[in-house]
Amino acid sequence: MTAHKHPPEAGQTADQGFVRHYLLYLLAAASEGVSTEFHAQVRARGVRVPEWRILACLADEDGQMVTQLAALALMEQSRLTKIIDQMADKKLVTRRSDERDRRRVRVFLTATGRSLARELVEDARIHEAGIIDQISPAQAAILKHVLARIVALHGPEARPAGERRTTRPAEEES
Amino acid sequence: MTAHKHPPEAGQTADQGFVRHYLLYLLAAASEGVSTEFHAQVRARGVRVPEWRILACLADEDGQMVTQLAALALMEQSRLTKIIDQMADKKLVTRRSDERDRRRVRVFLTATGRSLARELVEDARIHEAGIIDQISPAQAAILKHVLARIVALHGPEARPAGERRTTRPAEEES
DNA sequence: ATCCGGAATATGAATTATCATGTTTTTGCC
DNA sequence: GGCAAAAACATGATAATTCATATTCCGGAT
């Protein structure tokens, strides 16, 4: 009531709030925080974030099909298609349709794309090392382990493949 | 589910790839996975994801100023402004300008907004409990602790406040 | 007081992402 | 073999997001 300084003075703050202890928030905030940091480096190289993700995925395994790649890169197929278009324009990747199944389109790094990918992956490793250092390698190892488990349980390949985005919108007028 | 027909036949797969062990990827994938799951419930209630985030933040502390709220909710100020517009239309929140500093706009939950927020937070708690159960409460506790540390080091309030997303990167590489 | 820089929000044009659907190819079934 | 159904991508209209900038207001220095 009488707190006329600048900061809080507001609502009925419980302990320190639900949000700050909520697992999904912590995951999002941690991800956001560290990623934003690295993304600055990515952009500094003239690469957009979604492109970096694709480069990294392809550096791991070249010639993935679009659907695969989209799942791995955590993005929707139609979006990936468009990003691939742009990357193809920039000569970072090329498309080639699969021999055995011509519905499939496989995406390959060009020489340029590959070397760019290598550089960025190297940067990423360095950046990651910095973070792991800050939180102690031991804790980082545990962290990665638990995260991997969560991803295994709730990640892209863990979902029934038909409900990867399906929900009843339940359009209520308001 | 995965290509049980065609063997990879593709690239020079190292062990299992860089990406799948990369901390930033694990964070993003874990976050994505568990969040997508819960977001289905949110949408089922006719609430959009960004709205849910704001509701949760305001439930924690009502009457936050826009900038604060944006930082906490991990979104840009201009975006938040627009979301607040929509939420105000739906009578979930109201704006009131701060007495002491009239540049500031404080956002408050309406009665409707508050009860919706409560319901959703309750859902979130239940959902979270399910996940924590899967990965054992002990590991979950460690996970949260490490995540909180990462957020403290790299999160919104940990950044120089001038480089939070503004001003062009200046094309420089160091 | 007045001026100047910076903080807090709002706004609008340009860019991106999403959703539903279309096209082509393959598979499974009869 | 022929057909229906499903898989894999592409596309285009709609909606959301970003980026730069405008507007208003505060605080300190002159």
C-alpha cells in the first residue's frame, strides 16, 4: 500500500510464483536464454536460425528426407519446405528425389553448405562448452541425460505420428 | 515407425550425431515436446498459447508492467502489447496506467481472467506432476535446479538490458 | 524552468509461420 | 491388375511475428 518506490508494490505474490518453478517454464526459459545467445553468432555469419538448424541436422546425416528432417529439426513440414527453398537458392543445399520412392525428396548439403555447417557446429561446440563449464560438467552430464529421457518420452518420434499437431480447436466465440 | 524398409544409405553418420547430444538441442526438443503436449489442453479450453503464458504470469503477480511481463513471458514487448490487446477484447485482462509513472501500463486480470488462469495453472500442475513422475521426482528436482541455474546465468534478467533484442548486430565478428 | 537523453508503450509495414488442401507416388487389398 | 487409402511434398491464403519507428513521459543537467 505505502510502498511508493519504483519496483514491485503489486499483487499478492505467493512465495516466488508458480511460473518460476514450473518445469515447462524452466525448460522454455533455459532454452530461450542459451539459444538466443548462440543465435547472435549464427546471424553474425549471415545465417538465419532455422537455416542453422537444418545445416546442423544435415551435417549429422546428409540426404535426409524432408519429413525426417522436419521432425528432427522440430519444425513443421510445410515450413521446412520453404526454408529448403531459400537454402537451395543460396546454394547451401540441393534436392534430389529418392530413387526407390519418388514421393520422397532428399536434401543434401552442397560443398558450401557443408563447410558452413562445419564452422557453425564448431562454434556451437565451443559455445556449449562454455555453458557446461559454468554449470559444472558433472551436472551437465546429468542434465543431458534427463533431457534425453524427456525427449525420448515426449519428443517428436515418441508421438503417435497422427496426432503431431491435431487438436480440436473448439472455436468458441467470445 | 521409422524407415523399416529403406536403410539409411545416406551420409557419414558419426555415432549418433552431434545434434542429438547438443545441449541447446536437447533443451529445445525437451521444451518443445512437453509443451506441445500441454498446449493441446490449453487450446482445448479455447485459449491460445501466448495467452496462457500471460495468464500464468499475471496469476503469479497481478498488475505487472508490460516490459516486465514481456521479459518474464519470454516474448518481445511489441508482441506482448498486441496479445494484451486481444486479451483485453476478450475481457481477460484490463490495462491501467501507473499513477507514479504514467509511461508505464500495468496489466491486471479480470475476474474471468483470474479464474481461467487458476484453472489452467491447476491443469499445468497436474500435467507437470505426470512428467516429474515419469522421470522420478529426485531427478526432476536436480533438473529444475540446474535449469534454474542456467536461467539465472543466461535468462532474460541476466542480459545487459540493452542487448535484449534491440539495435542491429552491427555486422561485426570478433 | 528548459532541454536532452532515455525509458515505456504503441503502431504499422514487411516478413514468417500456420493451416488446410492439392498433387503425385506408393502400398495394401480384393 | 485395379482401386482406395495413405504417405510425402508443395502451395497458397490467412494469421502471427518481427523490426523499425513514433509517441508520451520521466529525470537529470544546464
